[in-house]
Amino acid sequence: MSENCAARLTVNGSPEDFLGDPRRSLLDFLRLDLKLTGTKKGCDHGQCGACTVLVNGQRINSCLSLAVMHDGDEITTIEGLGPASALSELQRAFVTHDGFQCGYCTPGQICSAKAMLDELAAGWPSAVTKDLTSGPIPSDEELSERMSGNLCRCGAYPNIIDAIRAVMQAEEPA
Amino acid sequence: MRAFDYARATEAAEAVGSDARLLAGGTNLLDLMKLEVETPARVLDINRTGLDRIEADGEGLRIGALVSNSACAADARVRADWPLLAQAILAGASPQLRNKATMAGNLCQRTRCQYFMRTDTRCNKREPGSGCDALEGVNRNHAILGASEACIATYPGDMAVALAALDAWVEIDSPSGRRSVALREFHRLPNGIAHRDNVLEPGEIITAITLPAPVRGRQIYRKVRERSSYAFALVSVALVLRMDAGRIAAAQLAFGGLAHKPWTDSRVAEALLGQKPSPALFDKAADLLLSGAQGQGENDFKIPLARRTLAAVLHDATKE
Amino acid sequence: MLTTYDTPDQRNLLDRTGQGIIGAPLDRPDGPLKVAGQAPYAAEYDLVGCAEGVLVGAAISKGSIAAIHRDEVLAMPGVLLVLSDKAMLRRPAQGGAAQAPAQDVRQIDYHGQPVALVVAETFEQATAAAKALRIDYDDQSGSGRFDPDALDFAPGEEPTVLGDIDEAMSKAAHRVDETYRTEGHASAAMEPHAAIAQWDGDDLTLWGSLQMVAPNVKELADSLRIPDARVRIVAPYVGGGFGSKLGISHEGVAAALAALELQRPVRVTLSRQQVFETVNRRSETRQRVRLGADAGGRLLALGHEAWISNLPAEDFAEPVTQATQFLYGGDNRYLAVLKGEITRLTAGSVRAPGEAVGMQVLESVMDELAHKIGIDPIELRKRNLPARLPGQDLPYSSRKLFEAMDEGGAAFGWSKRKPKPCMTRDGEWWVGMGMASAARVNMMQPASAQVRLEADGRVIVETDQTDIGTGSYAILGQIAGEMLGCPMDRVEVRLGDSRFPAGAGSGGSWAASSTGSAVFRACESIRIELAGRLRIDSEALELSGGIARGAGKEAPVTRLLAGAPLERIGRIKPGKTADNYAQASYGAFFCEAGVNAFTGEVRVRRMLGAFGFGRVLNAKTARSQCLGGMVWGIGGALSEELQFDPRDGRLMNHDLAEYHIPVNRDVPPIEVLLLEERDAAASPIQAKGAGELGICGTGGAIANAIFNACGVRPRHFPITPDKLLAQLPDPFAEIAS
């Protein structure tokens, strides 16, 4: 049992082969095998969101997924959004608006926010969307509900919403 | 996590008759495997079996077993005609989990009883015959309806509560062929055999959930919890209700957080039918719902909470 | 220059250096690395051949290990070692202990206590083997004490007794005598405790997630029975602490022992459940508060007694009455903390020990008194601010409580508050407003830091001070930049390495004022040296843009340096100013809360905090600290509660799904007002503690808003729906009107 299993993934644009113990989570594959430690382990049980990455553009908890399940998938981690020397707009907004303190939940928050903006653009509803048939209005409550899968013990939530809001406003057509 | 053999299925038929645990989104199974509450020797990954389509089914809808919770809630038909289902899905878990969690997996979600989830306690659900440490333990989240000395766990999900109110059916492929089970009959009560959550037999696979034709009326899913998001329900109510000339013309209800299954009680709707809405009527409905309710001490509050939540939802659905 | 701080430094030098750096809302210099995922936390160093260790928790509550079936798991794939050792930690070290905590895991003090470490080649192998390890116990759980209401209580310290409280209560025109409860809390920092240990001969390097490096070195060395000089701790980035990483805990010693045994690096990370089960909790409390006031609302009697718990032989007692000592007047006082021994995991410091739970109760009872007297809660507080510290006749160093209440109240719209409950309904929701004072004792800790002016004019600050999200990187750099006239892009701050001079560590809100003062003093030494080289008095020296000026003279700093760096270590430790003044940070909270008329759910709708904590060193990071504190206040008020099994004291809600810290949606828009203040008695940079103030009273403001909304006075935190339901008014009564 636990014989080596294989999968080929694309991580931040590079092909990566997984060959190993099927118990290895996508999170541990990224952190331990690929040394992409930007994705954080906060609970290992899908209860905090620190391990959020994008799989084929959608945000998921990488702790509750096996690496071997992702054959053929495209994974984007915080390292794929931008290095410190060339931050993406969202990453810069988190710095400007102090959308973090200790920084441990931050890569997960940012990956989550990126996908969240795409979900909003696609018109996906949330638990606070008043009218399910028309598109959501991006109120503060909408944004905070949609970001509630990412815990932040430092309590940077209001600043996280400010950072996301700033990016949304910058992207609005003039 | 115990070591296991992993295999990928390319069609659902491979899962039929298999003795492997079926791995879909993994959000519950892998969680429990990490805790060694689940220790399968073989795991069959069914994510590539193509059961991820939402299709019209006469006037109803057939939702593939592997449709993600997010995709279902975002589906235009679901949002327009079965908004209760979208509301219930969106009330549960987090966006990340809903992206991965599947329809069938969510139906099979296991209880959040903390004694079930740790292997160094007595739990009839995890280890039949060992006893129940929740009875005299921390049981604030536990059942007040339909529980037994064997098990006071609750079914933790939201989606299935809405599906029960909507009279959905579960389509199952078994070695002897296809069968369908009413969602209201899919989950079990713990009496006798606490370790079985539902009626799924070994070697069976859920292939789809089917919704009957849309029902007219207001649809409300109300979930009560102290944290405003990313938390399981203390109590939830799913309601479809139609008014006609100031009287309640139709009502379908189901309740979450109260029992080992999404709780339905036909007497509640019957008491409402043809009546003018009033606080007294809502109380009468609650009396029927809670006539057999039994608290364990810490969860006694669920009895008045269920009563008041039902009143809130009925008030909301019947106001002009 | 004297090391101790004996005389208030009234020069306010940082107001005269004129660089516009100090106090400015600058971005965190560590920000880009953090948002890019490139800041390495303890578990993230890539060491060749690193083995993975997983701790095993006790399945009993009290007793000892009879046998460990090592051989069974040593036969499992990849397993290298099973350790159950007398040097392994039974309990985490308390903050500032600087010596080994209780060791020898063959003895068991509480359920879940680490009893063994399993090391394997991979994390998965180690986890599975740890789970499989069979242990036979000599189980004495039956002699455990599990009911916090049925313990033998004894005073932690001598009670504070002034006058005769019973007599004063009996004579009071208005009196409140109520008992409150608060449940236990977890720090729940997002980064689980982690350590990687590597030996080079007799020298140990430990990459750890720790708050106080210098005492942590001593704790680790003492635990391993090696000299301090053999231990290096590296902790440049720490994923939150909130008290839980003040002292070393189980993972570091276990990793070091295993690494020594295996002669290869070993990583040990606590699982989230283990963090909950084995690292410090905040004690549950029972608190009786007695307030007696005269007809004019002036306190005659002030009583605050608290019953808390800890394991046997732990000195730490949640200092519940800490702020009650100095906040309000009343000549007849009785303050006491009584500790009982319980068989639950170790109690210790969790963000704002004492005030976090003491203030939320005191401020709730103050609201009860104001309601009884029929005066505005702000007015009641204003009438009871003593001129000098009760019982000790000391002056207050500075106190912005009046201003916080006035300015905060005005900004919040306090005047719109309805004086009676049940007067505002918004759909299903009763809506109300509440306020509370904020108060947190101010402490300085010994600290040192090195500042080096490089020959090219760049500034390097080095101290073992940690930044656990608090903003140390930002504010220490700003102090140096301001003092040395150096633009921030030429200032570099290096932290969290025991090779650097010992800072104060991150705890008790003291890092900024203590380590900041050490940086300030190092810079002052450099200024004096530069002034000497320019041959002017240092008082006349101006440093700006790389130029030194004064008394008609001027020279580029690089020329004064003449090709050689200038390096100074600054030191400070508390002195007479700590004894001669009552020092604390103050503020006021305002909250609007909704209570669902049907379900009793509570949602905070908006909140404002106005704070005075001396000089603001960085307005952006200071505001974030306040926000974070208030978010903690929401959690403590509404959802956070450690739940223990009544039969064996095991923590049942040991994860983030069941222990409910606030989520984003729980947190409404929050406004923060930072009040201008200079507190020279607190520190030579005139700054006081900021990091914990935001939690010290928040829960009271929320509870008071709940009362104002629906008329139910919650006296048991967290205020979950079950505690309100029975007393809520008829939800339909008001809707009809």
C-alpha cells in the first residue's frame, strides 16, 4: 500500500510531476516537494483558509486535496501572482492598506481575493446576495461574506476589505 | 492518515460494486482520514467520471453527483426556480470548500460530533457498540429530535435540508441496477445502528440528485449560528410557502441542526394549511414540531431556538 | 548614559528632529515579502536531510506512562525514532520564565499532554506512526479536578483592601453586586507552533516561532542542560503569538532532542489540535463585582473578586483585577484573585492577560450602575476618575480617558443613543449602543538594540526583538530614521536572531516603547559622537538628508564617518519612573449592536475606538493593532469559548471549526481615533503600550449595546444566543406597532 502514485500538474506555469505517497496533500506537495512555502498550513483541516490556492482558476483549500488528485490541473500559488520585486496590484494593495499583520494568513487571503473577484465578475451569488436572479452588488457585506473562508487572527479584516475595494475601484472602467 | 491504495475511475460503473471508499471533493473524507476516523484500505477517485452536469429533467432538474456546490448555487436555473437550494448551499462552509465539495459528497457528509471526530472516545457511530461519550459530555450542538441512547449526533449539512423541503430524490447506481430514494428517506435516524448515516449500501454510488418541478411561493433558508459565516447551524429552517387570499395555501418545511437527518414532519405543514398567519399559529406549528423534543442539558436551548426560528421564517414568508 | 529609566525624558527629542518619519503611516517594510509568500516562517527553512517529527498526546488526564510499544511503530515505513524523554516538556514555559518549565513527559498532568515524539522520513509516515503508537498508562485520572466551580481556591497574591467595603456598600445610595462569568480563550495564532533544530557539534540552531528570543534561549538551554551560549534561535517572521509563544513550548525541545539523537535536522510542528490542547489557555473566570455609589454617582465602594484556575504548581494567575486597581476611585476597595488547581491544560498569558476579561466585566457592571442611577454611562465614568492612584497616592503619568470618551463619543454619534432598551427596531433586529472605557497597564521591559551607521550613510538596526505582526520592523526603523536623518529606503531592520542584542520581546504591549527606546538611545549615542566630530554640542545637532548641521557648521555624515561605520548599542530598563507614576494606556469603545428578536443572534453593526497610548510611532500599524484588538473583543464577547469535557478535562473544541474566532463577516466597519499624547514617564520616546489596549473593554461595550438594544443584561461571556433567548421580549410585540 501507499505505493508511488503519479500525476502531472502545472504549477505557476511550470510542469511538475508528482510521484509518491498518495497521502501527500496538495499543500504539502507545494511546501515540501516544490519548496513553494508561500502557501501556508494553518489547520490542515479546511478550517482556516491559509492554504488557499487556485486550481484551474478556482480557489480551494489545498490541505483537503491530495496531490495525486490533480493530474492535469493548473495550480496557481501566491508565488505565481508576483514576487516581492514585482508585486501584483492586489498584493500591493494589501501592503498599502495594511491588510495583514503577522502575514501568515496573507497569501491565502490574496489568492482567495483574486478568485473572489473573478466569482463576482461571473455573477456568482453569496449568502448575503439579496436577489439571486440578478447579479450581486459588491457591498462591504458581500465582500466580507465572500472572504469569510479566510481566518485572520490578527484581525486585519477591515483593512483586507479596503485593499480589495481599492483594486476593484482601480479596475473599474473610467 | 493510514496508508491506502489509490486508483482513478474514468466512469461511474467502476465504482459500482467496488469496496473502495469513493473520493470526490475530499473535503469531508480527507478531513476524517487525517483524523483516522475514516481508514479505508482502498480509495477510488471518481472525479473524472463525468457526473458533473446539470440537466433539465422534464420540468425538474437532474444535478450530477459531482457537480460542485458552487456550480450548483451559481446555476441560473437553480437560482431562478429553486432558490432555496442555492441559499442553503451558500449558507454552508466557505467558498473554497464549496468549490471542491460535491453534491453527493455533501449528502454523505458525516456528523461534527466532537466525540465522533476523535478516536480516543467511545462512539457508536465510529465504533459500533463502544458507547456514546456525548451523552454526558459536551453536547451543545447535538440532536433534540429523533435521537437515541446510542447516538445524539446531528447531520451537519445545509444543502440536504433544502433538498428535503424541495422533495428531491437521490439517484443511486447499485450492483443490481439503478434505484431512486426520496431525499427525506435517504438519511437515517440512529436507532439501533448508529454507524450508518444513510441508506447507501456497500458498492453503491450516488449518480445524481433530481428536483421535481419548481414549486411556487416564497423560499427561505434560515440558518442560526453565533458566528455569522463559516460555521455549522445551531438550528436551520428551510421553507417553501405560498399565500392565497391571506391564507397559507401551500407549505413545505425541513429543519437542520435538530436531528441525525434533515428533519421533516408532515404535521407542521398540515397545521399551517388554509390558516391565516399569526403568532399563535406559528406557535401551534412549533408545538407539533417539538412535541417529542428532548434536550441533553447543554442543547436544551435548541428547543426554544427552533420554535423562535420557525416563527421568524413563517413571519417572513407570510408578511405582505 | 544611565541604563535605567529614572527621570521622565521631557525633551521630546523625536518632536524636534523634524524628519516627518516618526509617526507617519508608512507601509511595513516586511510587507512585500509577506504578500509575496517569501517571508520564511519557522517550519519553512529548507534543510538538507530534515526529518519530520510528530508529537503524541496523552489519552488520560493524570497519571504516568507504564509502557510504550515503540517496536511496533519503529517497524512502520520510514520511522526513525520514538522519543519519550525526561527532558521533553510537559508544559509550555510561562512568558519570561527564562528557565525550563515542567519536564519529563512520562508524568501526565492533563489530557492531550505530549508524551512522545515520533520521527520519520516524511510527514505522512510520522503522522501515521504517531497515531499508531500504543501506550499503556498508570491511569490516575480519577483523582483529577475537572469542575472549575468546585476547586479549592486560594489568593494568588494578597488582596487589595482599603477601608471597609461591606459598610460602604450598605451605606451606598446606589449599588450593584453581580457575578459574571467568562469562558476560557485560546490564542489561536494562525501559524501553528513549529521548530526546526539542527546541531553543529555542541551548537544548536533552532528556527522557531517565538515571541521573546532572549528568555527563550535560556529556557531551551536549561531544558537541554547546555550553556546558553550553545543555543542560537532564529525567528525573523512569526505568524502571530498573542501570548502563546512567549515561552518555549513542546516542539522546540522535542526537535532538539531528536536532532541530537539522529544527528540530522528535525522539524516538529504542532497540529492545530495540539496547539489548542497543549499551549497556554486563558483561564475561565468567575467575577463578582460590587459597586456602591453616593447619590451623585461617585463610587464609595469598589469590589472585584475573581476565581480562576491553573494546573497545580503553576504560579500564573490571570490578573483579572489589574486595571480595576487604577481605573476608578472609591475609598473602600476589595480586590482579589483566587486561584484553584484544575486538571486542564496550562493557563497562561493570552492577549492582554487580566484586562481582556476583567475590563469587559468591570465595564459591564459600570453600565449596570449607570442604568440604575439613571445617568449617562460616560458621565458616571467621568465622575469617578481619581486624581491620584487609590491607596498609593501616586500621580498618573498621563491619561487620555476623558478625551477618548468625548472625542470618541462625538465621532460615533453617542448622543443619538436611546436612554432605555427596546426603543430601536430594524426588521428582526433590536438595535442599541454601548460604550466602555479602555485601560491596560503600561510596562517597560529591559531592552537593548544595536544601531550601525554604515560608512555610506545607511542605517542598520539589529535586535533579537521579534515582529509577530505588531510592526516592529516598521517602528524601529522609523525611530532610527527620524533620529539619524536617514530616509527609510536606507534603513534596514534585522530582527529575531539571538545573535543580536536582546530586545524586550513581543509581549505585554511593551515591545515598541522598550525596544524602541533602546534604538532611540543607540541613535542618541551616535548623534553625540557625530556632534563631537563636527565639534558642536549635540543639542544643536541637526541630521537630515545625509548632512550634519549645527552652530553654523555643516558636513556630510559620510565625511564625519571617514570610511568607517559607527556602531552603538542602546540599552534601557525600568527605573524610578515605573515606581513613581501610575502608568497605563487608556481609551474608549463605542459599539452599535443588533440582537435578533427571534433567535438572539448578536451582530456588531459598527464600532469605534478612541485611544491614547503616548506617542504614535506609525499611525498605520498602530491603527491596525487597535483594530485587531477590537476584533478579539468581538470574539471574546460573542463566540470564543473553550469547551472542556466535564469528566476528564479534555478540550473538546480543539480546532478552528469548533472554536469560533471571528470571521471577516463578523467584523463591521471599525473606526479608530488615535489621540495625540506624550507620556515622558513611560519612555524616552514618550510612547506607551498599544498592542493590547484594543481588547481591554471591547466586550463590555458590546454587552452594554446588547442591553441597550433588547433589555437583556448578559452576565456570561461569550454572549451566545442560548444565553439571551429566555429573557428576550416577545418578538411580535414591537413589530405590530
